[in-house]
Amino acid sequence: MGYGLSSKMLVNRVGGWAQAKNVAAGDELWTLDRDRTVRTTVVDVTAVKGRDAVEVVTDRTAFIASPNLLLATPDGWTPAGDAAGATAAWTPARKLCRERFRIRPGYEFGYFVGATCSDGTVYKNYVSLIVNEKSFAARYAAALTACTGLPARLEAVSRPSGYLKRDLPGFRVRVVSSYLSDAMRHYVGGDPHHMRQGFPRVVMRDADTFQGFLDGYIDGDGCDLKHGYGRIIVSANVPFLAELARIIGARFTPSKREAASRLYVSNRWQNRNTFTPEHHPTAPPESTWVQVREVRPRPAAGTKPFTFYSYRLSPHPTFLVNGHLVREPW
């Protein structure tokens, strides 16, 4: 029995997809190392004839392969012929060519996350901040560039004021990056909406990063108190404020009269010794799970057998087929 992919199936090659029959030694293929996309190199290609094949149908697409090609599942490597009803590791193929960069923790990273949580907007493929104060926008742009390396600049814009019934001048910082957008969604639990976002525990890495988060968040949704001993955060996201209060050792009582609640942040919050560092990766996960809906037998028609292509790879023995993680049998 042959093993591998049918000749016309699409393999995720670095630089663009290729049909299985057109992959050659020396080509680089995309694969997954845990939940990160990485590259692996084709060392050798083998073509084998076989009459039995299966069509694997998932939530995302379908592909034809040998029944003993292995799919990555939560229970380990499962032959394609036995994968019906299982979940398989997958990554969006259209995102494989995007730029990936190292997101550096520290004060600037915390400031960027905090300001985005309070006043920023996370779109499908970009992150933006539109505010009235030029100094706030400048601090945000500087922090974003410092922690990601991405260029960020200020743009003068106008924004409508519902209270004044007219447009007001403002400033926008907008950076196009689906990688950064995915990272922000991951930090806040998937939904970046200000009313539904969770507390981004990635800023708990150290006190410096967390202080940056506090400063960025308060610049957007807070203010200094006149006596100089602390600051006030105003937000309608009660679970977010409750979690923040536990971290800084503050008392917090949600407002029963108003939509927004207030949290007092003392300038001496670190003296309470309630902050415990936690390690969370700053890189967003790039893999998820999709359902294998069915596996259909696809015997060869007539006298012409299938040609299955398999690859010997290094340093990773796995590769992606339309985003699905597979490998040859051992």
C-alpha cells in the first residue's frame, strides 16, 4: 500500500502552495511546532502507486490521501482512514506568509497592551488607537514600536462628538499586522471588545511590565487624583476591574447606580505585596483544532492507480496540507 498525498493535493510550501507532485528536494514546507508555525526542508521525495485512497473532509476543506497518512489529533497521530469524528490540528493557510516578529516584554509592551485595552480597537488585520490628546497617541506609538519593531506614526484625524454634535480634532495610530491583531485577541481571551475582554494576564510577567499596563490603561480610561496619592480607573467592564483589583490588593465594589464602575489605584500598590509574577508567552498561538466530518473511501477508477507522494523532511518530519498537520507513518 502506498502512503502520502494524492498528486494534485495542495501542500503549504514556503513562498506559495504547490501540488504534491511538484514538491522537490530542497523545497521548504510549512509545519507546526506545538502551536507555532515553523519551516522544514524536503530532503527526499518518494512516489508510490496505490489503488486505495480516502477523502478526508474537515470543517475547512477536503483532501485525498493514502489511508495510512497520519493526522495530528489530541490523542496522537491517527491514520487518515480512521480519523472520522476526530479533531485535527490546523492553521489558516492564508496567514502563513505574514510577517512574524518577536514581541518584547517590558514597560513598553505593558503600556501598549493597557492603552489598547482601554482606548484602542483591534480589527481583523490591524490595531488602532484614536484619541484627542496628541501626547497620549505619541506615547502609544513609541511603546508599540519599542515592543514590536513595527513602525507607528501619528495621523491627524477628526472624530465626531455626540455631546457637542460636531467633529473634534484627534490623532490616530494605526498599524497593519494580523499577527499583532491575533496576539491582542489572544491576550484578552478572544474577544477584544472593551465590554467583553478578559484581563490580559500576559502583563503579569514582571512588575515593570505590569506598571506599563497600568499607566497605559489609566491614560485611556482613568485620571490622576488631585491629592497625588493615586489614580482612578473608570470602566463598565466589571469582571476586568475585579481581576485588576485582586492583583493590586485594592477594594472594589461595582456601582449599582451608574453603568461605569470606579477602581482606585494607589501609587504605592506594590507595597501591598499582592502582585505575583506569571509567565505567559507573548507570541500568539497559530494552531487550532478542526473537526473531521467524514472520511470517504476513494478507490482508484479503472486500471489507473493513484500516485502518492511522500517526503523525508528535516528538521521537522511533519508538514501542512491545506493547513492540516500531517506526517508519514513511522
